[in-house]
Amino acid sequence: DRAAAPLGSIVGLGGSATVGGVDFALIAGPCAVESHEQMSASVEMAKAGGAVALRGGAYKPRSSPYSFQGLGDEGLRIMSEVRAESGLPVVTEVVDAETVDLVAEHADVLQIGTRNAQNFTLLRAVGRAGRPVLLKRGFGCTVSEWLQAAEYVLAAGNPDVVLCERGIRSFEPSTRFTLDLSAVAVVKHMSHLPVIVDPSHGVGHRHLVKPLALAAAAVGADGLLLDIHPDPASALCDGAQALDRERWFDLAGALRDVLTSL
Ligand code: PEP
């Protein structure tokens, strides 16, 4: 009975990792899974900076069909190996209803990307998968449409939904999308679901990730989804927005300062 659910739900991600409540959750990792070596280096970085879960895409929905599309099933296997080695839960995107069960075998959290945010067949399928769902906001969706997308997952029987603001399409080209931090405050007012922010995909430039991440913490987000990479210059996907080790540690420290001052 969702009407009776307490305000401010806490969603378990696997192990002791949670999103919502008093803790601020960092989920970090590369945009795409590229190799076992890259993921091992990434999870070491993620853990050292305080992340509670590792992100990484095995299936990459890219604007161009000629861009790197991800390692697919091999990427899933690498994710689950790195999970076993590190003990960190893993978050990865599922792009169609047919592969939900396969992805759920390898990942702790099923991510729905912005391009599938209103794929209602997929939303119903992840609602039945028995895994928490990280639901990106569609870049053309209003807050109401985003919350109704979440309802598809909840109505299918899955109460464990984390909302993720990742930027909407606007007329402004200086950032990749326009990160709508006002939506975080709006959703915190309207919904019991935890809300995190992905400044990496929102702004698209690593030098802008830190200020937006700190602003997200200040506006009341429950956590962040961040692109980090051991060697951003060699990244096969979205390297320009990935934080290297130094920037990631710098951000993690600055976040602690902001969060303790709130
Ligand atoms: C991602 O997080 O890997 C991703 C592709 O994000 P989005 O769906 O927000 O573009």
C-alpha cells in the first residue's frame, strides 16, 4: 500500500548500500564497461572515494549507431566478476524487456536510461524483476511524466525505485543537457522516493561536474551518480565528462564539507 508508505523511502541497492534517509549515496564508475582491467581500476577508485555502488554500462544506447555500443553480455560478465572481487553492488542499464532477466542475474540494480524512460513495456518488466530500479528522467519528460513512469514500476509490484535527474533538453547548448536541480526539490516535496542526480550526463564536461554535484547535495538530493574513469583520455564512451582520480577525490572531499554544513 504505497499510500501508507512512510515519507522518504529508503531503497536497498544490495549488501549494506542504500539510497534515501540520512545517508548521501555515491554511485560511481565509468560510463561504459570496457575491460576487466578498466573495471577493476574503477572499482578501486570508486571505493577509495566513498562510493557505495559501482556503475557501468554493458549496453550503451548511443545517439550514433557508429559509436561504441558497449560490450553487451561480456560487459555483464565483467560487472559480476568485479562485484564478486570488490563486494560493491553494481548498477547497469537494461535497454529492452527481453534482456531484463539476464541483466538481473548479473547486476544488483537495473538502470533505465533517459531514452527508455517512457518505454512502458520495459518499465513493467523491471517492475517484475525483483531488483531495485534506478529510473533516469526522460530528457523530454515533465516531473509528472517522470513520476508516472516510476508508477509503472511500482504498480508492477516493485517498491524499490530510485529516481535520477540527469538533465532535460533545453535551448542552451553550453551544457550537454540542462540539469534541472529545481526538479529535485519539487520531487522531494511530491514523492517519498529517493532522488539522486547525475551531473556527468547532465553537463557533459568534467570541469562542470563538481559545482553541479555540490549544488545537487545542497538542494536535497539523496546521492549522486557519477562518471569516473582511471584514464578518461582513453575512455570509449563520454570521456569528456568522466572524473579522473584526482578530481573524483577532490569532489568527494568537497561533498563531505557541503553535507556537514547543511
Ligand atoms: C548512463 O548513465 O550511462 C546513461 C547513458 O545515461 P542517460 O540515460 O541519462 O543518458
